[in-house]
Amino acid sequence: MYYSTVDISAPKKDILTPEEVAQYLRKSLSWVYKNWRILGGRKLRGSLFFPKKEELYEFLFYKREGMEVRI
């Protein structure tokens, strides 16, 4: 069986925490938790994570099938 090693000391630039998303969007933490699905958040064993800033921005402002998400 193959196990990969993960360097936990390496900076995590690919994911954001709810606190980082709230700061980035200048919204409250409760707003982020209320809208985590719209923002593209994913749950992993009870923790909530979001894509990196560039992907979050594209997800929010990219028009999909005539629908635009506004914050």
C-alpha cells in the first residue's frame, strides 16, 4: 500500500478557512457560514474549507446560465 507524506509546515495557499474568506470578502464570519455553499465551500470531517482566492473570485463573479451571484 502506498502512503504519501504531507508536509504540514508548508504554507497552505490552495485552501482558505472561513475566517480568511470573511476577511477577504469583508463580511462577517456568520455570513460566510450561512452562505458557504454559494461560495463553493466544502466540508471535510466537520471542518469547512474554501478554494483559493483566485478561484473564489472567479466562482463568485463568473456568470453561469444567466445567474450571477452578488455579495
